[in-house]
Amino acid sequence: MIQKIAIALLASAVTLVPTAVLAKGCIRGALAGGVAGHYVHHHAIAGAMAGCAAGHYYYKHKEKVSAR
């Protein structure tokens, strides 16, 4: 159930944002989330998906603030 929600969030994030912001946030977040997920009961893929979404959100917010 949680994996389906994470996949849906990732898919929506991919379609709604510019690629430069998505790549920067997703790659960095996925690396950190994958490593963290690996050490938490071997959930590297779920951690990478969550990290991608969190990284994307962070950089999207950072871009909005700098645009002001």
C-alpha cells in the first residue's frame, strides 16, 4: 500500500515540474534516502523514492523563495 502511494507521488512529481529542478532534487534526495532506507530494515528503494520526493520539494521551494 505504501509503495503504491510512493510510486504515485513520484509519478506526479515527474510530470508537474521543470526537469532541472527535478533532477537536482531527485538525484540528491534519492541517494540520501536510498542509503538511509538500506540501513532501516533494507528499504532502499522506498527510501530512494521518498528522498526523491523530499529533495524535489526542497529545491522547488528554494527556487520559489529565490525568485521573490
